[in-house]
Amino acid sequence: FTSSPTRPGLHIIHIAAEMAPVAKVGGLGDVVTGLGKALQKKGHLVEIVLPKYDCMQYESIIDMKALDVVVESYFDGRLYKNKIWTGTVEGLPVYFIEPQHPGKFFCRGQLYGEHDDFKRFSYFSRVALELLLHAEKRPDIIHCHDWQTAFVAPLYWDLYVPKGLDSARICFTCHNFEYQGTAPASELTSCGLDAYHLNRPDRMQDNSANDRINSVKGAIVFSNIVTTVSPTYAQEVRTAQGGKGLHATINSHSKKFAGILNGIDTDAWNPASDNFLKVQYSASDIEGKLENKEALRRLLGLSSSEIRQPLVGCITRLVPQKGVHLIRHAIYRTLELGGQFVLLGSSPVPHIQREFEDIGNRFQNHEHARLVLKYDEALSHLIYAASDMLIIPSIFEPCGLTQMIAMRYGSIPIARKTGGLNDSVFDVDDDTIPVQFRNGFTFVTADEQGFNNALERAFNYYMNDAETWKEFVQKDMSMDFSWDSSASQYEELYEKAVLRARTASRS
Ligand code: ADP
């Protein structure tokens, strides 16, 4: 095990279900790695605890080895052994937990979407804490993320502080309040929590069903710090409309609740050094962007006859949150306006996946549109580099990373003004915004008309004023979306919480 820090920084342990690039479904994976690296750079000791999935990208783990220890953890009335692996991912030390449970919890060929997800991740949350206890770690902060590791908060206070793992403050970040991890109250007992004691309105009871518990609610109640991933989303979830049933809980814990905009990992997302690209380029030398556009067109079999034909990209999970009806509409509208469209997306919802497969088949040999309906990290990089515009017409968006990645690659975002999009994309034509912040095209109403207006304005600029467009591209590429300032905000919250704990224990 890594020893405790000898330097002055904090010891921070993230317990999470995702970490880019080894185990990533969406933005959560990017955040764990990006925030972790930024905090490490600031001098803190950062460690990560992850499940050992069968479907991880193992080639991105350096020095992976099994430790000569077995951690036993309680579940469903008995103890199960867990093999512990260590390795380094993106310079961060990671513990991987491999349960020796007959349920083969993390050998399912996918991260989520299994019938027993609640069981799998409540199990994982418990072993993660058992590991910290066993390894005699004394972290200052245990940072858990989303419903999958929300169990860590009540488990820590109810079971692990009494066992002596008591040095930490708990920080919980909710990356999306749509996913709350609810189940019949009795299922909570599997991981050793007391369902009778916790199934109360002021604890873990779901706000709309008194026989169910809600793990995200539990983490809001039992954590010292609760954050979400942008200031606007933090406001939205405090309303009945945006809180998905948790607004009252969030409001009654508002003192410890904050919205911090995610950054992006500017090493992993850097057009000047990105090996997935045909040609690297930078804000001061954007010629390479055109070569990537050409390479993408060739790769996907799109027409290259017109260099200045705008290429519109979309990279997303295809779920209702992302505005699938507007994405579908955008394909047709882009073609009507004379552009090209590339969609990279996949859907966990079978009827949405089928619907897009049908559309994809219709455009199979089309010269100007292509749908690639899978998850493909390498192709995503090339699309960011190749596209002139990227659409993000979300119905709601806790933070959103694709708009920031797009800007770093000189692709101008066309985004709906909601959540984190509202905190990072500012309309080129909005006179109320200082000129230096204006970086994209936005719309408010989530309908075709609203979207069309933003898309058409973008096309007008692109078609009529090449010089101004080039300036947009260079300006967006030079904007700072790194983790620096956001990591400082987390650091400040951690330090305040640690200080409060120390003051309280002295008095
Ligand atoms: P969410 O977390 O809701 O999925 P975000 O915008 O926060 O949305 O993060 C999406 C991340 O996942 C980005 O890094 C984006 O590039 C990536 N991504 C989404 N869909 C795909 C896909 N089909 N192939 C490759 N990367 C994808």
C-alpha cells in the first residue's frame, strides 16, 4: 500500500465507478482523472479506488499488479474475499477491487445496465472503505461520486468511524441528479446498513416512495460537502422542476452545497499533441484543422469536393437528456443548409439506438451525412478536430464536457442555454456578455425553431465571413478550460471542511 503523505498537502481518496481512460462511460470518468491530476499537481496525495472491471482498457494501466493481501468484506450476512490490484493511470495511483463473490459483479462486459447494479455498487462502496481501514489509511478527504458510490457516506459514519477509520471528511459530487440509485429499503441491509434506522424522511427515504431508499439522498444528508458540476445546474436542482424529486433535500442542506464547473484534462485533450489526429495543430497554426477535416471525410466516405462546406459534429450518449429529437432534426436541417453532419453516439436505450440505426441506414452512402453509432474514443478526437461546429442541444446538462473539448479543438459550440452549458457557452451575438467571453451560439427554447435560429446564425457567419470565423476559432482555442481554477475551488472546500473538523475536535 502507498504510505500516508509526508508532504504538507491533503490526502484525498476518490471512490468512483469510472476513471478515464480505463473505465469511462461519460463525463464522470473524465472528471475523476482530470480533477485528480489537478489536485495532485497542487501537491496533494490523490488516490483512486475503482472496481476491477473485465472490460477495462488495461493497456492504459501502468505496473498493474495484485497485492499480496486479501480484504474481507461483509455482504448479505457473510464475509467475501476481495483481491486488490494496484496500478498507475495517468500518473495517479489506483486500487482496483476484484470481488471473489459468485455474482461476478464486475465481469459483465459493461460498467452499468445490469439487473443487480444496486447490489454491485453497494458492495463496491463497502469494500472500498474496508480497504482503507485494512490499509490503515488516514485520508483527510474521501470523495465519492454519483449514486454508485453514494453509499460511502452513510457507511462511513455508521460503520467505519466506529471501527477507527475516522480521519476523513466526506465530499459527494453528483454529476447528474437524474440517476439516484433507488431500491426497496430492504436492499440496503445487504451492505450492512440499517434499513430501519435509515429509511426515514430526513435520512435515506426516497421523497416519493416511503418504502424505497435513495442513495443520492443519503449522500446529500451524510456528507460534509456536497457539490454538483456547474453553478447554473446547482441552481436548477434546487427547483421542483430541476431537482428530480430531491430539491427539498438539497435546499435543506444548502449550506454545504455548491456548484463547481468541471474543467477538461488539457493534456488528454490537446490538438497540439493529440496522436489520434491526422495532423496536430494549435491556435497560432490552424491550417492542420483543415487536414483533419479532409481525413475524417475520407475515413467516413463523405464528399470532399468543397473545402468550405461547414462540417457539423455531435458526440454524445443518445439519451433523452441530450435532446435526441433536436439531434435528429439537426441532421436534416444541416443538410438543407448545405452542410455536412457527423454523429458519433450510442444509446443504452434500445428504441433510441434502433431509431438512430434506421436513420444511419438511410444515410449509409450519403455524401454529406454519416452516423457512427458506437463508442469510439479515437474517432471522437478526430471529429472534434475536423468539425467546424459541434451541437449540444441538451434538455438539461449538469456540466457537459463536449462543448469545452470542442472549443479547445476550434469547433464552435451550438448549445442550449441550460446547466453547465449556460456557464461555458456565451452567444456571439449577445450584447449583454463582454466580447472576450463570447464563444458560441446559444438558444433557449428546446424546439426546432430555437435550434434553427442558432444553427443558421452560425452558418451565416461561417459562409459569409471567413476571416471573422477564423478569429472565433482561434479565440475559442485559446480559452482556458483547464482544471486549474475548478480544482482550486474543490481545494478550498476540502480545506475548510478539514479545518472545521479540527476546530470542532479541539473544542
Ligand atoms: P455525459 O457525462 O452526460 O455523457 P459529458 O458531456 O459530460 O456527457 O461527457 C461526455 C464525454 O464522453 C466526452 O468526453 C465525450 O467526448 C465522450 N463521448 C460521448 N459519447 C461518445 C462516443 N460515442 N464515443 C466516444 N466518446 C464519447
